[in-house]
Amino acid sequence: MAEDTRERVEALLREHGYRRPDAVLPAAVLEVVFHALEGQAAVAIMRGVEEVARTRELAVGFSEISGRNSDKRGWVEQVLARRPTGVIGVYASFSPREQARFAAAGIPLVALDPTGEPLHTTPSVGAANWSGGLAAARHVIELGHRRIAVIGGPVSFLCSRARLDGFHAAMDEAGIPVDPALIRHGRFMFDDGLSHGLALLKFREPPTAIICGDDLQAMGVYEAARQLGLRIPDDLSVIGFDDIDYAQWMGPPLTTVRQPLAKMGATAAELVLMLADGEEPTQTRVELATSLIVRGSTAPPRRA
């Protein structure tokens, strides 16, 4: 049907609290929708979702919005056709129209670390990103670093902006001016950490510490340092974000801000199942704590 007709029908369904008849039962599955299904962070989140789903004898499926194999025009229809018990959107931002489609189908939706501000009716789960950015910056400041660079995530992501705001708060607190040339943004990927790391470390006055948006970017910075003949942490301190399993196996082991990724997935699953049972959650925004994990990649700056 025409889109404006669909919207009028769905508005009426919501107004009257319509739900599909019991004869049309949802599938015994929780659907996890990723903005991009990449890296160990996604695995940790799925592990947390699966732990909760198992207690209800539910399977866990996944979709990708922006991946190479994704049909961007039809992902909502594909998920709706499977009629899952509930949907968890990870690192995604759902439009009012998309939210309305799920609401009209009687499928509850929870956002996990959404890229944009979640709609007030959509429960969400996140981590204390501002506190994580603050802790990372304070750590290298206390070690004596003053020329500190940041390779953040996409500027459109709320978590990226929150982490950068935490960094600025720590620098302001210490009375250290921020050089705009040392602030970079990229995808949460190894390649972006490498390219931005190379550019920063080739400055006439390079940074002595780099705070990264995630651990994959930090791996890219490690490679940039290797290519330029720099040693970590003797010549450069590096901090990541997430604390994926690989972080502790790097050489040297990576100092990073730990996100409780599995717990975030489990909390989102508990929220969406509560909604599926017709219960109202006590809070619609859950924020879990982050913590700084100090390892071997940070040290006081070497004297000139």
C-alpha cells in the first residue's frame, strides 16, 4: 500500500492499542540488529544476549543494517517477516517511522548504545562513555603527558561525542590546552587507527600519548608506531576502549577502558523480554559503569 496510507493505519493501530491475534504467534527468537557486524565487541554482546535467551529457550538471530550483504531498503520488512519475540538494535538509530512499524506489529524494541538519541518510548542500554573518556585522559595526564591526541569514533555516534567530552573535561580540569590538530575521527576500525596514527606521529611535534575510540583503532596505532620505528610505551603511550579479549594479548598489553559488553547485551535482552511479557520497565535508560584497565601500553613520557 502507499506509504502515507500505511502510516495512517499504523497510527490508528497504536491509538487503539491493537495487537495481532494470538493465532499469529511470534517466533521463539530474539533478533539482534547491528549497524555493522564487525569485531569482537559484537561477539561479546551476542554472548550476553544468548545467556538470557537460553533461560527462556529462545534462539538468537542477527541482521546487519549497513553491511555489504545488507539490503538497506528492506531490513525492517525482513525482520518483521520473521516475527521475533523482540528486537535489540546495536549501534543503530531507529527513525520514528521504523519504530512505528515494530510497534504496530507488536514487536518490542530496545536500543543498545544507539548512535543517536533514542526516542523517549524506546528503552535503551549503554555504558558510561563520558566517564570512560575522563578516566583515560586523567590517566595519561597523571603520568605527565601534555601533548595528547584523540582518535575518536564517528562524530554522529553519541558514544564518540561523550568520550570526547570526557577527554575535554579532564584537560580543562588540568589546565592543559587542547590542540585541535590532535583530534581525529574515524570508524571503529584498525585501518582508521593506522591512517590517523601515521598522520599524528609524523607531526613535527608528535603526541606522546594517543587515546583511541576503541581497541581496534589502538591496534592500528600500534602498527603505525611499528612502521615509524617507535616503541610503546617508551616513545608513545596508547589507550583503547572496550577491552576486547585481544587487548591483553597485544605487545605490550593494551591499557583500555572496559565496557561490560556481555552485560550490556544481557541487560538489553532482559528489557526486551520484559516488554514482550507486557511489563513496564522501571527505567527506560540503563547506563552501566566503565572502568580503566591499566596495562603495559602507558608510561610517563620520555624526556627530550
